Amino acid sequence: MGSSRRPEQSQPDQGSTQPGNASHATPEYNGAAGHDPQKDRTTPHEHDSEQKIDNQHNPDQGSIRHAIGLAMPVGLGMVPLGLAFGILLTQMGFAWFWAPIFSFVIYAGSMEFLALSLVTGGVGPLSAALYGLLVNFRHVFYALNYPLHVIRRRLARAYGIYALTDETYAIVSANPNQRFTGRQVIAIQIVLQCAWVGGGVLGALFGDAIPWKLEGMEFALTALFVVLLIESFLATRDVSLVLTAAVTATVALLVSPGNMLMIAMLLYFAVLLARFYLPGLDRALQLRWRTGDERQEV
């Protein structure tokens, strides 16, 4: 029926070298609901959308380079904290080589600082393990939407689980449109761990050479938690979480000052579990901090 209506355009459509006919035929082809166009608009659409996401930031051949580029600014920010850890470690009486041992065995910035106090304070292994579980329990929730599934090999996946930190999770969550590959995830984690371990070793060697004691280095742990608090608040803007932390810390301090940290974390974790399993309670407790633009929109 199409050939009876437009006999002259049927031939140019097959051999389609004339620009005038091509420009006229293209809208008909793309807009038609026919057989071949429908095929071309299903699988290629999904394929193109995936490639667009992948190629929007980096080509396939530069994927590792792109991952390293994402990790480098964060890694450079971890070096000063690693230096502080190394200096504090030597000033607390440890030899310099304990810095890489702590960083490889534990590899959790906040827990490494806390481990120094636990070891020098004579805390038992069971209590130390409980502290470690409470301090790093947030990593369990990180794993729920962290792209570990893209890591195919078992050893690489085991390393991906081991090297999951606040910083690696922050990089991945800060790039939601980036389709990370397994090699990219591992590359990010290797760069960050090298930055942390290298900073700790340099700090330990440098701190061992300092004849005097630097006052205030123990505040690095508090500063780390303050930074994590600020980053977490900027991500959620939920004031109720900050108030909950303050209330649980106050209650724990009144109940048992010697076990304040452990009790406060248990209470805070219990509140988070209740809010997670009771959406109505979570909505009732939410107290979102709105920016100036959001207030104007409301």
C-alpha cells in the first residue's frame, strides 16, 4: 500500500544517498511503530543508556585512570590524618613498624586511634572486639548498596569487603550516575589504603625523630568523629540524629562514666534499629534542616 501512494520515494529509501530524501525519511523511520524500528528502540535504547552512563565520565580504556582520579583528592586528605596517627603511635611508646601493622590488620581510621588507647589502657580482647564492632557496625549498612557485586573474583571481593571504609563509600555514593566496574572499585580502595598506610608510616618515622612531645595529637580521634558527624549531617540534614546522639551520650555519661562510649553506642544503635523497622516512628522523629533555597520553595 505504501508503494501505490508514493512510488517515487520507495527507491530512494532503499538506496538513500540523496540528502533531501534522507532528511525527509528519517523522521518517518524513527517515528514509525513498525517492526524493525521497534526492535531498534528496545535493546539499543538500554544499551545506549548504559554506555552513556559509562562514557559520560570516562572511556572504557581509561576506567582505572578515572577511578584513581576520583580517589586521589580523598587520599590526599587522608594523608594528614595518617601522619597524626603515626606521630601519636610513636609518642605513645610504640615502634614505628607498628603503624603499618595497625593499618593493615585493622584498617579503620577511627578504630586504629581507639585501638591505641585500648592497648595502652589494658582493655581485654573481648571488650576491644565489642568496641570494634560498635565503632564500625555502620559498615554493615554500607554493604547494602555498595557495588561489591561487580567484583567477580573471590580474592578481590574479599579485599573489597575488607577495604570498605567511610571514604570509599563516600566516593561511590557521591557518583550515583557512575557505573563502577570491579577494577575501578578495587583501584579506589587500593589508592586510599596506600595513602592511609603511607601517611601512617611517614608520621611514625617523623614522630620518632621528634625529641619533644607534641601536645594535642590525641585530639585527632575527636576531630575525626566530628568530621564524620558533619559529613553525615550534610548528607541527611536530619537534626534528630544529632539530638539522639547527644541524648544517648548524656544518658550514658550519667549511668556509667567509665563505660560511656559503649553504652552510648548501644543506645544510639537501638534507636536507629527502632526507626529502621518502624517507618511511622522514623517519620515522626525526623527533623530536617532546610537550606535557604528550600525555605523559599516552601
